[in-house]
Amino acid sequence: GFNSLTLSDSDYTLTGASGSMTVNPLAVTLTGSQTYNGTTTAQGSNLTVSNQIVGDTVTVGGSATLASAHAGNRALSGFNSLTLSDSDYTLTGATGSMTVNPLAVTLTGSQTYNGTNVAQGSNLTVSNQIVGDTVTVGGSATLASAHAGSRALSGFNSLTLSDSDYTLTGASGSMTVNPLAVTLTGSQTYNGTTTAQGSNLTVSNQIVGDTVTVGGSATLASAHAGNRALSGFNSLTLSDSDYTLTGATGSMTVNPLAVTLTGSQTYNGTTTAQGSNLSVSNQIVGDTVTVGGSATLASAHVGNRALSGFNSLTLSDSDYTLTGATGSMTVNPLAVTLTGSQTYNGTTTAQGSNLTVSNQIVGDTVTVGGSATLASAHVGSRALSGFNSLTLSDSDYTLTGATGSMTVNPLA
């Protein structure tokens, strides 16, 4: 095909011309991209020949060297370790570059349940970070659910990464939301045991809007009144799985038991109920509570009388209290002591009208009626018996247990 050639000198001709030409392979220009992997190795499989002739297909193998391992557009060197599938192309004189794309992070972590679906970046780590790198996560992401469990992450745009070789574009991840260890508080009345009823406890650190019911029972450090530490949480139950008894802490106030007082004393004309005559009817089996001081009776008269004025009483046991106390006292009638005199009449009949109550309370007037029996009809001081036939004008006094004597004077 010499006819298409021209010569600059007419002393020469193409007629009968002959010749040959050496076609040199084309030095390739390489481009490509790969994800950051912490090395300066550019895999040939990630490179293409950007200047290959239309219709040719040149496959690159082996590897080259990047000017830097970090994300960005990086020059290529070390072409000798590459291979080309087409001998019309050569690596001699080759040039090229590779874009190192940042690595999309895979995030994992954990945080304690807080009632929100906000995943704090400070609780996340990059699980696929390259050995030797340290990537710190900041900001926050969104949890698929606020509740305890393994929760998928979304909303990565609000996160930050400390290393530009990593990216949140295409990121994935999950976070374990751990249940919140409860802090328990409550109170119950002293009952002599170290059992803290769950129904008397509340979760003091529950998240606003949550309602956590405590069931079962725990153990008190002491049965006695006061603020007592809790232990033995394993026997408790919680109504919400976002909370846990693992690592739980707490205390319970054991309030002293308001006493119910009962007792009796003999009528003495006053509304003073002596504490020594009272006992604690609701004291716990095994306890001994001594009552001292005095209270006030609703009435001084015989009968079952309500108590008031507990502040002047004392209790020997601090597990019991007079605050909120109730009670009553039975005022028993006073057994009379009778004295008197009558003139000898030859009988053993002692007329009640001749008798007086020598132990009647100042201010009272007790009239004796009926008759009793003298131990002897004769002159002298004679013991009385047969009180049942006597009568008393005041029900605060009684002939049950009565004693007495009468002086029989000689007849003039």
C-alpha cells in the first residue's frame, strides 16, 4: 500500500519500493479505585487501561505500589509487579493513579437503657477498623428501638469519625441496649423479720414515663427500725425487661410499729392511766416491750376507757412507736374497806347504814345500804362477812374483795 505514501525528493520513487516497520507496544495509563485497607498495595484487578484502543480489552493483574495508603487520589509506582493481558501494551513508561476510597464503617457498641433511641457515638466502636488505626466515634446515631436488646443503627449523619480514611457513607451497625440496674427505695412497718416485700419498694431511678412494678421479696440488713440496706435481690421481680436486678442497689426504711395498748387498773378517781398497767397487745412474738410513764383516760370511771395523751408514755423498744398509737384501759371498781360502829343488839347483823367506806377517793361520796354479818354479836371490834347483802351507791366501788370491821359498843 505504498501508493498512499509521498516522497519529498523526485530522485526517489515508490514504484518497486519495499520495507518494514517495528510497531512498539503502547505504554499504558492506569486508573482505578479501591477501598482503604491500610496498605500501599494497589491490586491490578482494581485498575483499568484508560488509554486502551477502542475494541481492545486489556486486563491488568498483579499489583502496584501507591504513593500513600490513605484515602485520596494516589500516584502509582512499582509497575513491574503488574501484568497486562495484551502484548500490544506495555508497562514500560506506564503512568497512572488510583483513588483510595474511605472505608465504610461497621459500628458496634453498647449503652444502658435510658428511655431514648439516641445512640451516643462515645459508646460506639469501629469493628472493621484496620489494625494499627484508632478511629474515635463522636456525635450520635438513632436506634431502631429504645428498649433493651440488640438494636440496629440508623441516622449516621449525626455521627463523626476522627479518621478521614473511614466514612459514614454506607455505614452499618448495631448497638446492644443493656437493661438499667435498678435503685430501690421504700418503706414498711417493723414486723420482726428481715423480709422486704417488693410491693413496698419502688424504682427510684426509673425513666420518666416508665412504670416499673416490683414483686417478690428481698432481704434487709436488719429487721429493726431504721434505714436498712437491701440484699438478696434474686427473689425480687420487675415488671419491665428494660430494667434489671443484676447490679441493683437499694435500701428500705423500716418504720417503727405503732402500738396498740391494753391494760387495766383499779379505779382511783383520776384519768391517769399508768404505763406500768399497760401492755403492747400487737408486739411481735419474741419481743418484750415495757410501757412506762402515763396516758390519759377518756373517763376516770369504771369501764373500758379509750386512751389519749400518749406523749407522756415511754416504750422500752425503739422498734415500736407511740405515734399513731391506739388503745384502751379497763378501769376496775375499787374493792371497799368498810368501817363503822353500832350498839350491841344481841345479833350479828351489821347495818349498812352504820358503815362507811374508809378508802373512798377524796371527793366521792359512797353510801352503804343493806346489811352484813358480824363475826360475833358481842362487844368489841368484829370482822365483817356476808358482804353480798350490802349495797353501794357508786358503781366505781365494789363489794367483790371487800374487807372491813365494825366496833360493837356496849348497850347503856
